[in-house]
Amino acid sequence: EIPVTQEVLQEPSSNVVKVAFTVRRAGRYEISVKLGGLNVAYSPYYKIFQPGMVVPSKTKIVCHFSTLVLTCGQPHTLQIVPRDEYDNPTNNSASLRDEHNYSVSIHELGPQEEESTGVSFEKSVTSNRQTCQVFLRLTLHSRGCFHACISYQNQPINNGEFDIIVLSENEKNIVERNVSTSGVSIYFEAYLYNATNCTGTPWHLPPMHTSSSQRRPSTAVEEEEEDSPSECQTPEKVKKPKKVYCYVSPKQFSVKEFYLKIIP
């Protein structure tokens, strides 16, 4: 039952009682008005309460992620569930007929991200009233790392900010082959740099080779660490970056640093 408030109007001759209540969940309700425990005329009666307007802070992407991996030129569809102020699906409101209100902004990550360089991408928005969902179809046409934000009427939706990694077809095949390999010994070597030491270095995707994935024996003595790349060197003395190992699985990306050569 929903709490109600009632007020007897200050007009005894009119014999009117004012009753108020607030509905937060959309749907069909039965409303009963009783006097002395008995229903008055036409009670109970039924009323359908429709969802409210779309609230961006309540609207979400289904199966949220922090990073989306795409293939250059291939479309990917995101499922969005529009919600009103009280988290009701907007299946009966105008929200499913205003696809033009959904927008996407994308910019490339790296030192050049402050520049207003356009990113080549395509997007289309459709909806399904039965599932109460909006489908955003996104296609990027350039490789790299990007940051995206999905908005409704120029306001970001709840979990609409995420990063995008766009791979070439060849890179995608290499990643799929490495991820599908059983065993946690598949790894990639990497270096951790201080961000302040690399602010002036242009960012780019490193070339990928099939030989970049290796097997690291758990008990083998690791060879002496080779000197790190000098791309971010400055006239000042820079602390040597840490060597780490990146492990990739279908659902997880792990970065490990080994102490005494064998202890992660």
C-alpha cells in the first residue's frame, strides 16, 4: 500500500475530503475509497501511472565496462536503458521516440588530446519499446586509444564515460590468438613510466608482432633486465622505469611486477 494524506476542506456544506498520494513506481494501481470500512460508489477503481521523463543520471549502459575494444571499421552496438527519476523504464514515455537527443563525443587520448582534432566515427540510434532499450551503433575508422562520453540532451548518462581501444584487423587476430591460448604464462613485457616524464612524447600504438607473446617459466631465472626505451628521456636524469608483465585473458587484464625474479 502507498501512504496517503487526507485533508477535510474547510467547507462543511460541500462535504469534500481531499486525499493526496505520491506514486514512484509506474504501473497499474487499484485505488479504493472507503467510508466506515465500506467502499463508496465507483470504488475501487483503477488508474495507470506512466513513467516520467528521461533522467540522464538514472540512464545506464547495459553490462557496463571501463574499456571497450573495437576493430577498425567494424560496428559495435551498445544497449542503453533509459530511466526516469524513480528508475522506471521509459517504455511508455516519449523517450523512445527522441533518438536524436542521444549524442556521443569521442577524443583521442595522449598528449595531443587537448587539441581539437576530430575523430572519424559513425553512430546511429534505434529503440525497442518491448525491451525498453535504446541501441547505439558505433563505428570508428581510425586506430588508437580514445575516450568516449554518451549524453542525453547534452548531459552525460550514468555510466556513459569509457575508454575505447581500436585495433586493426591484424592486431585483433593476434589478440584473439593470444587470449585463446590456455595457461597464465602468456604475457607481454611493458615499462611503467612516470607520467611527468612523458608529457611531451607523442602517443602512438606500438607495432604488434606474433613473437611479442612469450611463455615465462615460473621457476626460471630471469635474464638481466634490458635497458628501457629512451623515448621519454629528458635532459634531466630520469629514474629507470619499472619492468612489468601484462597477462591477458578473455575477462581480465593483469599487470604484475616480480620481486626476486620469481615472486609476483
